[in-house]
Amino acid sequence: MLRGHLDALTTADFVEGWACDTTSARPALRIVVAAAEDGVVAEGFANLFRPDLAEAKVGFGWCAFRLRLRLYCNAVRKQAISLGDAETGTVLHTAEELRVRDDLDLPCATVKEAIASDPTVLASLSQLRGCQGLLSQFVTRRGVGEFVRAAYVYVLGRPVDPPALASYGRMLRTGAITPFGLLTVLADSDEFRSRPRLMASPNSAGFVFRF
């Protein structure tokens, strides 16, 4: 099911909201935002992380958008605005008049801020909390052993060793650890801390837990 919502326009000339397909494995929707008088005023992908969406189990939390308007905010703020799925043309939400949020479009000043603004990588493993159902489905469809192998490649960037495969496989089968818990254990390991690496987000082609 296609779902979406227009949240606000901003004084820095962005439009914000969220959109997702709850019945599809499509990583991110390509969306269009149109104003009643001016036509398409923004387009792009709904692929940003938002903690409140993760908590609500909407699009695994990775379905927000913040798109630059082609016109100034004041030019569209009094118009009816619609949000649509670019692939199917389905209208997801229409707002007669969106609220306008004060916004300073500040550039990223640090590497950490730049990583946090990149929708293709995780800023923190906690951003996968909304994906616990997806991880469990991977285990169900692909098997415990395949999940452990994928987890090692995803977090540590290397194949799993046989003792760890047997040990973590047994823990997953008995419920002593959850799939998300295994990712957390690997990310908390001395090995990861000594060689930290960026991990692909759920809307990236590098996210290994889709099936």
C-alpha cells in the first residue's frame, strides 16, 4: 500500500514529509510534489531517516523527504499541494494549505554532520531499530546461517569464522539473541571499534538484508 504525508513547507524553500510502499521491497519511493497553479514544484526520493517514523514502524523509518522547491516558499504557500508517487502516478496526500516552518538551511560543518545527512549510510546502528521485522523475515526466508554470514560482511566487512557461525547460529535459533541484537554485538566489538566502517542504509543497494 502506498502511503504518504506532506508535513510542511520551510522558510528555506523546502517541502518536507514522508512516503513509502508498505507492501513492496522498493527501497525508496521517487515522489513528485505539485502545486495547484504551478504544477510540479519538487521531486526526488523519500529516503531520509526519521526516528518518529521508525518508532511508528513506517517505512522502517527511512522514508522521509526534504526536497528543494523550484519556486520560493511564498509563491506556493497559499496553493493546494499534492504528493504523488512518480512511478505509478498515485496521489498520496493533498493539503489545501501547508504550514510553514522556520528553517535555516545551514551547510554541514563536520564530517559527522555530512554522514548524518547522507541517506545511503547509517549515522548510528540505532537507525535500524525500525527494521527488526525485516531482519527477522530475512532469517525466516534465507536461514539463520545466511543471516550470520550477511551480518559479518555488513558490520565487519569480512566472512564469519566457523566457531562464530556455529555459536551465533545456535543463539539465534534458541532466541538467546535477536537478529538486530547480533548486529549490535558485532558493532560493539573491539574489532569494529578498531576499524569502524560505514554501513549501508536500508534504502541503499548495499543493504544486504533484503530478499
